[in-house]
Amino acid sequence: MKAVGVIVEYNPFHNGHLYHLEKSREAAGADIAIAVMSGNFLQRGEPALLSKWARAEMALKAGADLVFELPYKFAVQNAETFADGAVSILAASGCSSLCFGSESGDIDKFNFTVHLLDKHNEAYQERVKHHMRDGNSYPKALSLAFKDLGLGEDGLDLSKPNNILGYQYAKSVHSRHRKLELLTVERKSAGYHDEYFSSETIASATSIRKALFSEGKVLTDIKSYVPGTTLEIMEDYKKTFGAFHKWEMYWPFLKYRLLQMSAPELKEIYEMEEGLENRVMLSAIKAGTFHEFMESIKTKRYTWTRLQRACVHILTNTKKEEMLPQPKSASYLRLLGMSEEGRIYLNRQKGSLGLPLISKLSSSPEEALRQDIRAARIYASALPHPQRQKLLEMEYTQPPIYLKGSRA
Amino acid sequence: MKAVGVIVEYNPFHNGHLYHLEKSREAAGADIAIAVMSGNFLQRGEPALLSKWARAEMALKAGADLVFELPYKFAVQNAETFADGAVSILAASGCSSLCFGSESGDIDKFNFTVHLLDKHNEAYQERVKHHMRDGNSYPKALSLAFKDLGLGEDGLDLSKPNNILGYQYAKSVHSRHRKLELLTVERKSAGYHDEYFSSETIASATSIRKALFSEGKVLTDIKSYVPGTTLEIMEDYKKTFGAFHKWEMYWPFLKYRLLQMSAPELKEIYEMEEGLENRVMLSAIKAGTFHEFMESIKTKRYTWTRLQRACVHILTNTKKEEMLPQPKSASYLRLLGMSEEGRIYLNRQKGSLGLPLISKLSSSPEEALRQDIRAARIYASALPHPQRQKLLEMEYTQPPIYLKGSRA
């Protein structure tokens, strides 16, 4: 059985994801599709709309065959570490290819750019440092350095968010010598960050989330843009847990924690930069909402998402000592869900998986999963009782979601 | 001007407190009454119903002339440390006497018992240790040891809560050589722990709180038992902040914090005893409410109030290193409120106060007050926005409450 891997967040799963999943399977000539998906907190430093279980179910019902959790250690990270973790999981799960969506759609440009930047690495890094010294954020500095060296002229536009991610995937595959063929699918119409719906059936996850949280909007307003299975799962989630998760729900807890902790404790938190602590603590006292808080701590030097990730780390009490040095490879495959085909594939692969497979929490050493479990606990914390308890306990009791019956 | 001191929590201020305040003034022949009052968290390890500002106002309107905050370092403590802190503040504020309510009502018995226990200290301590080894809580061991030595026969019943507190006050005055005359007033009718109203106008604070939080009860149901000024302040508080504070409001935050922290971090918390951590962390995962949590962690060895105090310390992130060794004396007088007479008294005493007077937060070194400020922040944290912000900011901006006009 041939497997293609995709790297996803599905927040929530929409028609663009469906297109990408189908095209990936096609481009790879794959029998099954394996998704490595961020858990409850995402790369942009946000809680996912729905829990990883609900999102895994969306993926399975729309055609994914296996869903593995991208551990917290990689998920709430910059693009480079995110890519390293995700690629290592796809490689370990036996995928023969990785297919990502990009604005470019031309895989040669990715491979070319990786080789080019590798070759000019010294000059490139020097330019990156230079632009950071000027007060630019890291992603901005990367993009400026890329321009300085005239590397963008051959066509890969590294100011586009999906091209950046794709580049990181490609770089990780090459530099870590992963046995994965690289494939890319051009993204359909809606831009990654588009805030408003821009076509009849394809809308960015950003615009879907925006619609969900807009006043007067109801869940069915997004129905043109998501598969029916997504809508059902979302309706069910709302009924069961009362709300979709968003930062403002966690703000009372982030604020409480910041009001409670000392500056030296804050310094221990991962991604809390030297000199940022005092502004963060003062803003925590004064800000009434998460948005106010973010507005009052932002600077040119740090991107909004970088600061949001730091906030997630404060919220989850994730420390430098447990995150550094940044890992290059995951150490387990946590299975969130499988289709019938996925189950068969796993059975066949059992002996040759590159990492230990974890499908039940109790049977596995808790230590390795400590961060993911903690993230799941904190993710549930913002719900009222008894929903909080229900979601919290799923982390311990939920077996991998199993979609019975063959798709064909 | 002659001042009598009282040690109080006023949670809330009721007719029994009014009686005690008037009798104290009378017994001491005092011109003014000085109350040292627990801040936002109380000796029993609970959040106060209303903030320290609202409770200080209750005290002033019912006849107290000065209200000082008993710092967190002493307030959320066992009876002995609580007494040491409160007595040190009354001594520093220039009181000539301390008058406490007791079941006994006979001051000679207190003085006699202090001398007796001091004389037989070695045997007494040995018996205390013996009873603790048997798994008894500390207060229980004290009471059993007292009985073992036949010391209770001369009349002071140290199983009564107000006698215990009074004994600790008397012991602190004697052992620390405080220049305070000891006086006691017999408590009227209602027992300290009585859960139901037991007379026409006097009810314990416990029964009043119970009534407040009982279903179907309204604020005016307690009006026979509290001065009109208390009722007004409570009505106003409820209107302004939406609720009276209780543990269940803080439970989501305590739970969140416990789900977030590591066992070694929990060990650093003051009053977290060796071996209790694992039960506490496991119970935090499983308990849906604060009450369930307390039920699942309680043991014979630790009293309920002792465990509640540990919970307050977890909630406020109060560590062993900042609390040990247990202090014997406060280091500042934080003024919460004053009457006209209180203001005149303070002006006269200015040069001879035994500790620095703090009446504005900005003008004082924050470090000394760090714990009290943190407690105030956490106390506000459980309210929704914008009430949370309003209460939080009072800690920084509220000047001492000043009751204009002479009482006479």
C-alpha cells in the first residue's frame, strides 16, 4: 500500500482541504493518505476551534486514512521546527511522498530554492542577522535576506505563507535525508490569510473562523465552504461542548496566571524573550481582553503569531528547559484516528514503523507525552463544568477514532 | 486618645461583631477602636465574601475608627501565626488593650492557661507530638495534649474555636512582651460554627454565609442579623461586582493551575506537605467542583481549613521560600480605612507608630506588599470582565476609605 503524507491543522476542515487531500492522493498515486495534524494548540499560537478528536474525525470523514497528532513540542513552534516534526512523523509512518499546498504549485522551485539557500547559507545567514539587528521579525528578515541575494528571481515567492511552509518542508526533507518524494498542489483561489469569502466553494480557514465568531452569523452560513461532514461535526461539537474555542475564552486564565507568577518564573517560559517580561506583566494587569493585551505587547521585532505562541506557552506552563534545544524529530506516533484502509495499512506496517505507535494513553509512558497531555488539560480548562470534565477525560479515555467500512 | 484593638475578619460584619465592638470600647474605656482585619483571603483558607475595601467600610460605618489589613503572610495561616501578626499590628498602632470575643468570657483563665502551658511546655510539646504521630491534626493534637496534662480542669475549654484564638492572642502578647492589656467579651448566643440562625438578632457569620448562598434566599433574608449599613454595602457590592466571592468561583483557576503545574512546582508551595502532591494532582484531574476536590484530598491528619489554606497558597502561587521561617511580627501598617476620630488619632500618633504606615500604594515599596497585591489580583481574577478590572485596579488606586464627620 502506497501512502502520501499531508501536514495539516484543519481548523476547521474545509473544501480547500478536501481539494488538497484528493489532489495529493492523485499526484502521489497513493492508496492511502496520512495526515499529521496539530493537536489542540496551533502553529499560529491559537487554540483550535475544536478539539483534536473532532478535527481528526473531520479528516477521516473527508478521506484521510490515518491521523497522527503533531506533538505540542513541534506544533506550537516556528515554521522550521513545525516542519521538522511533521516531516519526521510522515517519514516514520512509511509515507513515500509528502504533498503540500502552495501558492507556487511548482515543486522544482522548492527543490531549487532549498539547494540555493544551502549553497549560499553563510551569506544568507549574515543578511538575516543584519535585518534582525534592524529590528525586523525573524520571518521578515528571512524574506529580506532572500531578496538581498536575488534568490527570489527564479520564481519562488517567499513572502507567501504557504510557499514559506512548503520551503520548510522541502528543506527538512533534504537536510534530514528523509525518504519522501516532494509534491506540491497549487492552492485554489482563496488566500491563506483572506478574511472574506472569495469564491463560491473555497474559503480560507481564516475567513471561516472569522465568520463563525462574527455577530449574527450562524453555523450554516459557512456550509458552502465545508464538507457536510465538517458541518455535522461542528454542530455536534457546539451542542456537546457549548462553544468553539478561541483565545478570549482562555484570557481569564492567561491573565490569572500572569497576575500570579513572578518575573523570574516568566523568564523560564519558552519564547519569552529577555526584556519582554516587564511589558507582559504590566499589560496583564491593565488589559481587559486578550486582544487588548496583544495590542499592548506587540512590537516590530516579534510577529503577532510569535507573541501568541509565547502566550500559549505561558498558558500551558511550557518552559525553555523542556523545549531547548529545538528537536529535529518526533519520538512517537500518536494515533488520533483511522479509516478501515488506515487500519489495514497500520497492521501491515506494524513492524517497520520508524517510531513507537501510541494508540492508548494508559499503555504508554506518560513522560513522553507529558506536554501533549498538559496541552489537552489546559485546552479543556476554559469550558464550564461539566463540559470541561468531559473534554478533559477524553485525553485519557478516548481510543483512536475508527471509521468503519471501506471507502470504495 | 485611648485605643482598643480588635482582631477581625468581618465576613460579613454582623450584629455579633457590633456587640463585640461596643463592648470592647466600653471594657477598655477607649476613645477609639482599631480593627486589624484579614485582607481578601481568610484564616480558614477561603476568599472573603466581599473585598477588603467593602469590609473595611462595613467596619467603619459600624463604629471602628481605623482598619488595618492583616497581611496575607499572617492572615492565611494557623491560629498562632495569625495571632502573632495581628497582635504585632495592634501593638505598633498604639493600642493600650486588645479585646477579643470568647466562649469563656473570663480573661483570668486565658492568662492562667498561657502561664501554665509555658511552665509545662516540654511535657505539653511531647504530648502534642505523640498525638500527631497517631495521625491527628495539629489543632486536635493541641487539644488532646491539653487534656492529657489535666490543664483544662481549671476552666478554659480549648475545644472552643474562639477560646483557641483568644489563647493564641494572649500567648502572643505574653511571649512577645507586647504592651497590650488583655480583655475578653463573652460571645452572645450564636456559636462560631453554627450553621443555622439561633436567635432573633445574632447569627454566626457561618450561618449568614450559608444563607447567602442557599437557593431561593435573597439578601434581605439576613437583614435581622446585620446592621443596616452592612446590608447596604452588600447590596451595592452585588450590584457593582455581580456576586459575593466563594471558593467555587475560584475553582476553575485552581484546577487550571493544578493541571498546568508539575509535581516539583507543587512541592514548592507553602503548606503542601510531602506526599500530598500526587493525591492533589490526581484529584484536580478528576474533581468537577471545589467541594468534590476537597472531599477527595481530605485526611484525618490535616484539617479541612488547613487544606483550604494550602489551596489558597496554590491559587496565589505562595511558596515555602517566601513564607518560612514563619514571621512573628508584621513589617507595615496598611491602612484600609478611617473615621474622623481615626484620622485625628493617626495624626497624633504619626511619630510614634511602631511600624511604617502605608496609605497609598504608589508611594510605598512594592516589594514589602508583594503578597498582598498578588492576593488582591487573584481575588479579582474570578470576576468577569469588566468587574474584574474594576476590582483589580482598586488595589492600586483606592485611597483609604475615609468616613467623614464625627460619630458623636
